[in-house]
Amino acid sequence: MHTIRWRKSSHSGDSSNCVEIATTPAAVLIRDSKTTPGPRLGLSPAAWAVFLAHLTK
């Protein structure tokens, strides 16, 4: 079984108002740090790469 390790951006500082991500071999998971047991968004690694490419434009 793969252990999911959530992490926040280093830019979030001490704020709990942030999104967190976790990577698995099959997906990049995204959740709200204020509602950790709540819903998660899952993207394929390819979709995540496209998303990140748009952020740097």
C-alpha cells in the first residue's frame, strides 16, 4: 500500500488557508488544508504537468 504524504507550498507560511498536494504513482491529489478529511481532486501526472505549465506563463 502506498502512503499518502500531504504537503503545502513553502509560500503558505504558517497559514492554514492553503491547498495541499500529495503524489502517488497514478495521480496528484489536491485538498483544502482547512478540511483535510473532505473531498480531494485527483489529476493524472500528465494533467498536473499541463496545469503547472499554465501557471508559469
